[in-house]
Amino acid sequence: MTSEEEKEIIRNVPFMQYFTPQQLEEFHAGGRRLELKKDDLIFNEGDAGDTMYIILAGSIEIFKQNKQIAVRGPGDYFGEMAMIESKPRSAGARVMEDTLLFELDHVVFDHFLNSNTRIVKQFLQTISSRCRVDLDIIDSGYLQLFKSEERYRTIIETISDIVFQVNPDGTIEFINSAVKVLGYEPEELIGKHFTTILNEEKTPFLLEDLLTKRIGPRATTNAEVVFRVNEDNPISEFIDEMFFLVDSHGVWNVRNDLVMKKGAAKKFLGTLCIARDFTERKKNEELMERRKDELETLVYERTKVLEQAKKEAEFANEAKTQFLSRVSHELRTPLNAIIGFSELIVEGGLRTSKEKLIGFAQNILDSGRHLLSLITEILDLSRIESDTIQINITDVDMILTLRELVMNIEPEANRYEVTVTNSTQGMDPVYVKADDVKLRQVVLNLLNNALKYNRKGGTVQVCLRTTSGNTAVLEVEDTGVGIPLEDQHKIFEPFQRLKWEYSDIQGTGIGLTICRRLMNLMKGSIGFTSIPDKGSCFFIELPLGKNRTQSPDDAPVENKQTEPAPTSRKTVMYIEDEPINRALIAACLANLEWIDLHTATTAEEGLELAQKLRPDLVLLDILLPGMNGYSAVAEFKKNPVTRDTPIIALTAQAMQDDIEKIKRAQFDSYLTKPVQLQILNETLSRYLK
Ligand code: ADP
């Protein structure tokens, strides 16, 4: 730009029109040129200023608090106020594009002002109009600011997050309406310390965190805090605190982008926080935590139960194995005798003396009987164990039962040379709740033991008493050998005979085991006291039943008499597929001369033979090849020839279920194998008289 062009621009500045050409020349010579680049700061707000500027080319902006308030172009002047007032600049000026300025200091300017009052007037007019424009600008700026502030206020007041600002000392400077959720009005909290709403015990760290002078938007704190609900305005009597997540960052008096500049003068104004309610989430988390704990406890307990069950199963398995090996051992012992002595008889033949033969046969008989009782008791025990046993509880008269049982064991007592005293003799009936058959089995076992483990000339005392607990206690007391103290805990275990297995005293060691199980099934109990060498007292306890008058059914069973032998000859047919069984029955009946025995190996053959023979009695096996015993008995009973012929089942199937089935079929009676000679004779006599 030439000097003339510069002068031309300066001449057009409003207050310059009153300058003479001479004065313009002087004015032009009194200032200096400044070439500035875009964004160059000409002066800042608050700077001291005793110069003013005329824009020769380009443009500048005037700003206040980082806000642009005016733009000036060529021919405009600025910066004059600070010069006139001799005060720091009220606004800053920055170059907007490459600009050429004409700078005047106050000495030159004062000179021209003093020389021409019209210049002063013009100058004042310019300043005043500019002030008006500036005021308008400021006004509109404030309006915009107000609108935007209102917009932000609406947003802040309607969001559900609590937004608040605290001073560096922790005083609440601002808080929005969302705080009402805690039962506070925002106004009542302004000026109060932040701990008014903070549960410091549960979140002691937060206040300290808030008041830390953190810088910049990234230096935020996230924390879980507990806020206190207003005690004077409880939102619910059950809620006295709520959980929030707080995001906070420091607030400074400078713009964020300037904050990081080194050395920038800045002041910490406090902390701005946004708190979001997470009570629900917290509750869910706690619930989940509790559930997890419960689940863990449950898993722990279940595992314990399972482990226990596993242990018990292993124990039961072990017990079963032991039991089986005992059973096997117990069965082999009598079998060994049976086979051994039988072999001796077979081998020795006629060379063996008659006495020896009888001795061998007696051993075989004893072992056989022992084997039979073993099998019976093992079956009994296994039925009890497998819960297939039926218990039929009725009111049983103990006095009557004892009278019968004591009477029945009398021959046995005589054999052992033991006196049995029944002190219940003549007493009024005492009813207990029990299964009649099972009760007899238990008492008989106790009576038998009291005889077996007694001594010659000893006594057995039977007594009964009732208790205040509505029970009856039966005691069987003997004067026998007693039970050694160290063995007393074993006697209810199966196969525990306490060395009696090496003696002449017959037994299986299962009787008391069965007794205890039966007593439990009948909701009673069994126990004993024993003094070695003095004797034992076994007792059972049962709940009392209802007293009732004795019905004819309760009458003592008549003593069975052996039937007298019939006078005429009788025909008996035995249907059996096993030759050895046929031979045994033939041998048994050989002494009964009044019987003609015929045999058949199948039911079909027997049915046919019966048409011709018209037998007086049929002994019928159940498990036969072809037609079985059940079908055969039905055929016999259908046929007019054999309809009235007594049909006796003779079976090795001695389990309770089998017996029940036989009873339901049309048999007249049944015998179980091994057949006992006396019972066989009695049955034949009864049906053939
Ligand atoms: P067992 O068939 O051997 O008699 P039990 O189960 O009835 O079987 O009895 C188990 C064991 O308890 C007997 O072998 C015996 O050692 C002991 N015992 C039972 N009753 C008496 C008693 N009255 N006196 C002494 N010992 C007894």
C-alpha cells in the first residue's frame, strides 16, 4: 500500500474530515505501521493501553471473555478508550486475517485533539454511537446467554440424575431438582455442606475425592456412594438410604483447552458431580449375591448328604457282603456234617455197626434240622430287611399268649432241667398293640434262649408289668451263664453266637436280630440286662392296647393230639418229578402198613392214574415239568372222581408269598420240604381217618 493510499484511508476516518491537509500530513507522519498475521493478539483484556489503531487493510475482532463482541474493517479505529481513560483495556483485539494497522500513541493524538474542538466533538460522537452499538451487541449477547442458560437449566432440572456442584470447601453451590428423590428441596441444600446428604460411614472416601483439585475433563472420579434420605421428610419409612453412582470432575475458572497450558493462571472453583440412582441394581446385585450364597450352602449341604448317603451305601454294601459270607459259612457247616456222615454210611455200608450208623444218622438229622432253622431264619430276616413282611397290629392279650407259650415250652424246659415260672398266671388280660404271630415269635425266642443258655436246675421267671407311659413290659429272667460285658453290644448282630457255636447248644445267632427288627416294626423295643455267671433278663416293651372282653377267637388253642391211625387200608398217590424225593416219602411211609403208596412223575400222569386208582389222598409237588401243581389241583377238583379227594401240597417253596398262593389255591392243606416225619404222619392220619 502506498503512502497516498494510506492517507486516503485515514482521511476517510470520521473525525479526520476536519483535519487540514497540513494536519493530515503531520498525523500520518506521527503514527507507525503494523503488519500482523491472522490470529495475532493485538492486545488482551486487562492490558494497560495508551495507543489506538486505525485499520488500513484486513479486519480484526474485539472480544470479551473469549466472546466476540465486534468486528472492525479498513477505515475503522479501535483501542481509543483505554488511551483516553488511562485504564486497562476492557476488551481484547485479535487479527482475523492478514492486517495492516496504523498505530498512534496518546502524545500525537492529544496534540490533535487539543488543536481542534470540532475534532473532539466528532470523536465524541463516534465514541458514543459506538458505545450504543456495543451495548446493543452486549444486550443481544446477554439475551442469547439467558436463553441458552434457560435451555440448559430446563435440561438439568428435568433429568433424573442428581447434578450438583460443590465449592472447594465442600459446600453445595448448586443442586438440581432430582435431589427431591431423597426427600430434600434443592434450595434447602444450597449453602449446606455436602455431608448433609452423604452417608459418610458407608462412603467415607467420597468427600475427600470430590474436593481433590482434579484438572481436565478426563480427570473424573467414578464412585459408588450411599446418600442419606431426609429424616424430616421420609419418602418411605422403610428407606433411609439410597445407592448412587457418582461421576465428578473439577471446575476451573479457565477454559478446558487452556487449562493444560503451562503456567496459565487458574483457580479451582469446586467439583461438578452427576449422581445416578442404582438402588435397584444394587438390590439385584445383593439378591444375586444372597442367592449365590444360598446356592453354595445348598450345594454344600447336598454334597454332605450325598457323601453321607454314599458312605451309608458303601457301609450297607460292605455289611451285605459280610452277611453273605457269614450265611455261606453258616450253611456250609451243617452241610459239611450231612455230606460227611452220609459218605461214611455209604462207604462203610454193612460193615458199619448199627450203633455207629444210628450215631451218624443222628448227626445228619441234627445238622439237617440246624440247616432248616438257618434257612427259615435267614429267609425271615431277608423278608424283614426287604420290607416285604406284613405286620398286622391288633390288640393282643399278653397274659393268654404267655400262658400258651409257657405251656408249649414245658417239654423243652424239662429236657434242659429248668423250671419255668409264669408269674402272670391268673392275671386279668393285658392287651398290647402287636402282631400276634410276630409277638409269639419274639417271646418264644426269648424263652428258648432262657432255657438254652441256662444251667441244670436253673429257673426262668416270666413277668409282666404296665408302665405309666401306657406300655406293657414283659421280662424273661433266667439264672443262666449271662453274657460277658465285652460281648453285650454284639448280641443283636446277625450270626453272633459268642462262642456258643463251639458248644452243643443249637442256634443260628439270628434269632435276636429278627426279634429286634420285629419289635421295631411293631413300634416296640427290646433290651436286656445281664450279669455274667448270674443270669440275664431280656425284656420287650409294647404300647398298651384297648381292654376288651375276651372273644371266642381268643380262647387258648387246644393242645393238638396225635391223630389215631385209621383202621382200613388207604391209597395215597404222590406226584413228584424228583426221584430222591419220591424215595424219601416212600421210606417215610414204609412203616405205615395201612398205606398203599403210588407215585407219578408228572401232573398229567397223576391225573390219569387217579382215574383208575381213585386215591384217598394226593400229595402234590408244585414245581413240576409240564402242568404245575396249581393247575393240577384245579383239575383234580374239577373231576367228579377226585373232587372230594384231599389234595396236600408238598413243596420246597416256603417263602411267605408262596405259602399265601398255596392257601389261595384249592389245596386242602400243605407241607413244606424238608418234610418232618411227625408232621407228615399227623397230616396223613387227619385226612385219612
Ligand atoms: P441263637 O440262635 O444263637 O440263640 P440269638 O440271636 O437268639 O441266637 O442269640 C444270640 C446270642 O446271644 C446267643 O448265641 C447267646 O450268645 C446270646 N444270648 C441270647 N440270649 C441269652 C441268654 N438268655 N443268656 C445268655 N446268652 C444269651
